[in-house]
Amino acid sequence: MSFATPTRVLALAAVLGTAIAIQPAPSFAGNNQQVFMERAIQHLLEARRELEKASRNKGGHRVKAIQLTDMAIDEVKRGMRFAKNH
């Protein structure tokens, strides 16, 4: 039994995104270390790999979950670039 269903992966991505958004800035933010953001990307990449492995009988929802995960990864990277430049 797989616990990485597309719905759970999307829920995880939403929770991660919210958690990232409300995290206080770590004390070392000034030196461009973004440990939490980097960790979030790793978790999202793992979620994407699990979605890729899932069977393709999800009525397009697996594909949509992959697309949304890709969008989440892109947003995290954009946030990292923004923090680096500000």
C-alpha cells in the first residue's frame, strides 16, 4: 500500500508551502544560507519522484499533481533568489 497518493502529495506540498511562508527568518539569513528552503526543494523533488512512479490511472490528477509540484519547486527557487538579492 502506497502512502504517497497524489492527494496526499498535494496536501504535503500545500503544507510545506504554508510552513515556508510563515517561517521566521533564521538568524543566519544575512549570509545567504537558506537551509529551510533548500530542504523544502528536496522534499518537493522527492514528492515529484513518487508521483512519477505512481500508476497512471488517476484520471489526469497525477499529471496535475506533478505540474503543481513543479510550480511549487519554481516558487521556492524564486523565493530563494529574491532573498539573495534583498
